[in-house]
Amino acid sequence: MSKPVTKETSPSMDALQHLEATGSKRDVLEALSLMIERAELGVGDRLPPEVEIAKKLNVGRSKVREALVAWQNMGIVTRNKKAGTRLAAEVFSKAIHLPVTVKLEAESLLRTHAVRRPLEIEAVRVAAQNVTEQQGKTILARVAELMAIYDANEDWRAADFRFHNAIHEASGNPLFHQLISQIQEGFHTIYDAPFGQAHLGQATIPLHPDLAQAIASGDGDKAAEIMGRIMDMVEEEVRKVLEGQDV
């Protein structure tokens, strides 16, 4: 049974080791993940106060706060002035050969993915219904840019963002872009390259020209079907990581 953490008797704080003063927010979260695992803290248990974590890790309190806010956005902790910071998801790793930090990344991605999936599918459906001729040309130009970068084996992430942003603009509803960006931000604030792989989801890129063509031609059902396949492929990739398989 997990035990609440208190200032007087906090076995978890002993597991925290000093970081370099330049340690990143991700370094902070990796240290906290190890602390939580060693202390066997569970859902509902409280983490030490920010000021104590910062002092023990030898980093600024603002860096600790930003890291914990990122975890809050990812659904890993809840934060309340009176109740403090408490675990909302299991961090302790039961998977053999899978580091707790990797497990945490994968589970967080799956949570954000589950919320993002229906939004992305509806966004392309609505975009196909509302797209103007000029917006269709912009979407086709953006996918051509994406494919050129992809074929050159260069970093295509920025081009992919511009492509999907063009789709969200064509939908005529700014909430699609706003909500999807907020969902992504919580994760990517810390994990710019999930599992150390900058191009997670690369296998879906060849489907993007068909998606662009479906939207530009006004075929909402086709666009939704392709986007569903794209989201399914990304989820399958994440689940393989969670199961300890190579991607």
C-alpha cells in the first residue's frame, strides 16, 4: 500500500539526486518518475512541495512548476493549492525491460491521442464541406511541400504542422486548431521527440496526399476515413512501444 508523502517523513525525497543547474524540465520529470517508482507512490498520493523538490534537485522552483504543469496537462497529476500535487495516473512501471519514463511517455501519448482523434477526424470532414477553391489550393500546396521534405529525408514536422493548420483554417471553425494545439502542447512542452524518436508517425505521411485531395475535392467521408487510418497507425506505433517492441 502506498503511503502519503509528508514533509517530516518523506522516503521519496531521499531518492532525488542533484541535477546540473542547467537541467531541463524533462530532467526534472525523469528524476520525479524515479522518485515515485522507488517510493511506490500510487494514484491519489501527494508529491513533495515544489520548493522542496527544487531544493533537492538543485534547480529553480519555476522549472519544477513548469514541469509539473506539463504533467497536469497530460493528466498525470492534479494540482490544487490546498491539496497539493497528487498523482492522477500510475507511474510505477510493472513492465519488464521498459523504463518507467518510456512507459509514462507512451501512456500520456495514448491519453492525448484518444481526445485528439475524434477532433482531427471531424476537422477534416468539416474542412471538406466548407473548403473554398483558394483554401483547396493552399492545402494541396502544403502537402506538396510536406512530401518534398519527406522524400528528401529531412525533418518534416514543421511542414506537417503547416499542412494540418491549413486544414483547420478551411474548416471555418478556429476551435479545432485551438483545442488540438492545446492537447498537443501539454505533451510536447516536455517530450519534443517521444521515446527519442523525432519522427513518430512517419509511416502515415504517404497517406497525406490522398487526404489533401479528398478535402480539396469536398469528399468529407473519404477525408474522415483517411484521417481515421492515420490516427490508428500512430496509436498502433505508440502501443508497440508500450509493449516493449521496436518501432
